[in-house]
Amino acid sequence: MLKIENNVLTIVRKDTAEFDFTINGYTFAAGDRLIFTVAEELDSEVAAITKTVTTFDGNKATFELTSDDTNLEPGTYYYDIQLNGADGSIDTVSGPGKFKVVGGVTW
């Protein structure tokens, strides 16, 4: 289960999930890279999760989270999404936002 609300992503520890991401008015081009990063702190240089998408369906990117990705201690982390454009541009296009990992009952 992945819940997305008000720039907060909430997931149950060890769950799998996927989510689509678009940028209003932008169509991804060959050579673009979209990077989703989760870290414990905003200024952390160590990522808890990094997922990169390089193939797109028009203006849509799909990020897939595995149970290994979400096997984090319950708590609040932070995420952002960065676009490394084929033209050499680098832009944070979403976030920073909160990424909450909650405990589950069934393992």
C-alpha cells in the first residue's frame, strides 16, 4: 500500500508499490533521467532509497519500489525527485516531501 497525499508518501514497511509521475507541460525525451531519492535527513549524503527511470511513456514515468527498498525502520524520511535532462539541465521537480514508513502486522 502506497498512499500519496499532500506531498507525503506513506508506505507499509516491506510492501511493494509503484507510482506514476508527470511534470505538467513536459514530455520526457530520450536521454532524460528521473531520480527518486529517499534519505533520513534533508541534508543527508546517504540515500536510503534511490530509483532511476530512463524509459518513459510520453509524459509519464513509473517508479517501482520493491520490498527490499521499503525494508526501512518505521519513521519519517524525506524524498525528492530530480530530472537530469538530456540537454544537461538538472532540476528538482518534486519535493522535498515526507516519506513515511509505517509498521505492518503481517510478515
